[in-house]
Amino acid sequence: MGVLALDELSIAYGADTVVRGLTLEVAEGELVSLLGPSGAGKTSVLKAVAGLLAPAGGDVRIDGCSVRGLPPEKRSAVMVFQKPLLFPFMNVAQNIGFGLRMQAVAPAEARRRIRDILELTRLTGFEGRRVHEISGGQQQRVALARALVLKPAILLLDEPLSSLDANLRQQMRELLQDIQSETRVTTLLVTHDQSEALMLSHRIGLLLDGRLRQVGTPHDLFHRPADRAVAEFFGGCNFLTGRLQGGLFACEIGSFPAPGVVANGHRLTAAIRPEDILVGGDCDHPIPGRVRRTRFEGAATRLWVDCGPVRLVVLTPRGDLLPGQPVCLRLPAEKIRIFPPG
Amino acid sequence: MKRLLFGGMVAGAVLLPFLALVLWAFSQRWFYPRLLPEQWGLRAWQYVLGTAGTQMTEAFTHSVLVATVTAVLSVAGGVPAGRVLGLYHFRGKDLLSIVLMLPIIVPPLCVAMGLHLWLLQLELAATLAGVVLVHLSACLPYAVFVMWGVFSNYNLDFEDQARSLGASTLSVIWRVMLPLTFPGIVVAALFSFLLSWSQYLSTLLIGGGKILTLPILLFALMGSGDRPVAAAVSIVFVIPALAALAMSARYLGSRRMLGVW
């Protein structure tokens, strides 16, 4: 069990600062995902926590004590890389026992812990297998077991599911969730996959252009993005620009009540998710439009609707609409997210 | 079936020249145009193992000692050098690789003659240590190049992972790096051993005739014209080399090729 605190952490490659001012806390037993596009420096953040990379600035604190200057082998944070990196000259049990041997744990105790962790990662019976004899998913589980068996204070996972195919990913996701809730190991996970972050994390930190844009629960980030960049990251949002006039948000397609927003006169951006726009039905301020394009996506249909100067993307369960058809859209005021200016 | 046939052909092609050696070693009288010896006998072996026994033992011991020490030192130098060359980029790297190549490009006689003067001044001429040093000048470049190749394909992440799991630097070297590069180390050691084992000119020059190794003994006997004896000594010369090759066969080539043998 451990508490991780990143304090104004910055990472640089030579003269290039890729991450700056990263302040994030991971509470005991929590799984926090650091989400961001590939190449944003997320793996470097993980390496800085693990001690494999020296940060350009800031501090890393585990359980309140700064670990800057402490070599990786002395830190109680263990990192699991994107590739399993299982030692090919050892079998599964020996791989898992590697860290225990480094800590000079007694053989009997080590055997017991290895047995327990094999059960937890559903690898019982694989002890004697050689690394090349097991599948990719199994290798990933062995890599995870190898880290967990050490009962680290902090578990660092670098894109743990990205090297797996789609089916395996789902199984591993569930396994990770089960393991994390059972062991309650404090975990910092790094990924570029939004759905992975949304499904696994207690909280998400979104890293864009080297800065932490928003930290919050998956629900917060998805439904209440802090700014346009965050909303764009989760994709698919419709954006409207307008001004606040007399308590209403006036944009190209109409005026909507905007309670609580104070920015009179400023140009503002608002966002509404495609699935929050309603098609048809009675409403006070219907927005007329014409369907341009439809795309059947199974449980819902995606519509591209031209409403005057604006094209809105709508995700609706209705499957009866065709291109060229006129429709009436409703934008519920509570689903419109208006971003503060600046 | 095809594998067996192919294997047989390869084995035959390699072993056929040795067949001639074996025939000579066990012959008593063999003159042209006969295809096989007129008379078989053990005279050659009686000479080699009996009369010349002391000389043979001395030559054999020196050869094994020098080749083994050369192989060990060659690998000891080759591994760190290969690691630096394979993993890092630095100014002058190209120049360094040319300098390392020089002992191979420059004729060995020139290298040996050049080193002779220096070794004389260091009072290492006509000593086993001097012979090892001159053999090293030929073997070390090979070891460095083999390990350079190995480290060019080396994934440093393995070491990072080991460190994150609690391994100290020494543990990383001993428990991760060396096992991972072991096949390459075996190849480098084998190259060095075989190269040192077969050295003639350099040993003669630096040894000054005082250090007796198997190749020197062999050449002397060849000069005497006594073919059965030369053949017998050749067989003694070849067997340790074949043994070294057999021991390291596991690490050479693909698994499929090994399946043929």
C-alpha cells in the first residue's frame, strides 16, 4: 500500500521539454490512468517514477518521502513495460521469482508467494513452461505476476493492453480490474486508449501537449470536459460558438439557457455529445435540419444533420431516418457544456 | 528422409578429407598408385605417443593453455567493447572500428613482427604470456565484432525491467546481460579458441622456437616427410578443435540446422 505524489514534475529530452508542471496524486488503493496521445511523454513520466529516468524538475514522493536520487532497485515502485520482457532463459516460475531472488526471500516463502500469485493471475499449472511456449496474453499475465508478487507500494503499468488483440484486451481488462480491487495495489497506469482508461480507472488525468488538462473520474472527463481540447480528445463532440446575452447562450442555431455561466460579451465555445441530441418529439425550441448522411452502427445510427450554417452529428437509436429527410432536433440545456472563456 | 540424405551428404563432404588423414595415420606402407595402404600398422602412433610422447605432451599442453587463456581474455575484452559499440553512438566511432579491424586487415606476419620488438623490450618474448598477447591481437577484433553484432540486437529494456524488479547493477550484469548474450559469448570464445589454436607464424616468431605448440610440431613433422606420423599428429591436433565445436554447436546456427546433425 502506498501513496504516490507527483509534484510539478517535468520531463525533458535534451532541450525539449515534453512534460511540464505535472502535479498528480494517487491515493492508496486507487487506480489512476494517465491518458494522452502517443508520444506525449507518458511513458517517461512512468520511468521517472520508477527511477529509470531523471526528471528535469519537480519531485516524486512515495508515502510522503521524496524518492529523487533513489535508484530504481531501491524504490518500492515496480514498473511493468508494454512488452512482457520475460527473461527467455528462465521458465515462468523463475521469471516470477526474479524479484524475490533479488530480495533474498527464503525459497519456501518464495514458492508459496509464487503459487498464490499464479492463482491470482489464473496461471496455475504454468510454472514449468518456457517463455516461448505460452501465448501473448499469458506472457502479459506473467509480467504482471512478476511485479505483483513483490507486493510493491506502487504499481506502474505502461500501456498494459496495447500489445494484445481485441478479444484478449477485454479479458485482460477484467482481470486487471479484479486483481486491482483484490490486492488494492496503488496503480498508475499509462495509456492512449480512452476506453481502457474509462473502463479501468478510479480517476483519469488527461495529458495533452505536455500539461495535465483535467483530472477527474471517468464520468467527469467524459460528460463534463474542462475545455475544448479535452472534449475533442474524447471525440465526436459537436462544437458551437456564440455569446452570452442576457443569461442565454446565443449561437448559430439558437439560444439556450445557460445557468451559472458568467462571461457576458465574451465569445464562448460549447459542446454537446452526439448521443445527447434528441431527434423529434415535442419541445420548446426545436431546431430544424436536414439529414445529410446516415451510418448504421448497430445499437445506434449516426446522423449528420445540417442545421443552417452548422452541421451536427447525432447518435440516435432511431433507425428510420434517411438522407434528405427533414428532422427536428432537441438540445437539452443540461447536456450543453459551455466552456469558460480563455 | 530428405533431411537424413542432406545431412549425410554434408557430413560426408566434411569428413572425407579426414578419412585420408585417418588412413595415413594407420598405414605402414602406402605408395602410388594404390588407393588404400599396402600395409596397415601402428608405427605412427607408437612414435607419436611413445618416442615423441614428451614433445607431444608439451605441445598439446601449451596449445590448450594458450588457446584457452586467449579465448577467455578475448571474451573479457570483447563483451564490454561490443556493448559500448553496439549500444552507444559517439564521435570517432567509425575511426575506432577501423582501428579494431587493422589486425585482421594487415597481414599477420607484419603484425607479429611489429609486436616482436615491443615484446622483446617488455621481456615477454619467448614466454607463454607473450604468445597469448600476440594471439590476442588477432582474436580480440573477432570477439569485439561478434559482441558488437550481439549488442546491436540487444533490448536494453530487459535491464530496465530487471532494475525495476530490484536488481542491482551487478545482478543485472550477472543475471540478465550475460545469460541474454551467452550464445554470442560462446561464438566469440569459439572463434578466439580456434584462431589461437591454429596460429603458427605468430607463435613461431614470438616464441622464438622456445615455445612449442601443436602447429609448430606438426609443421616440423610435415617437413620430415614422414606422412603417417604427420597424419597422426594432425588427428591429435584436430580433435580438441572438433570437441570445442561440438560443445558450442548448440549456439551456432538455427535449430533446424542442428537437427541435421
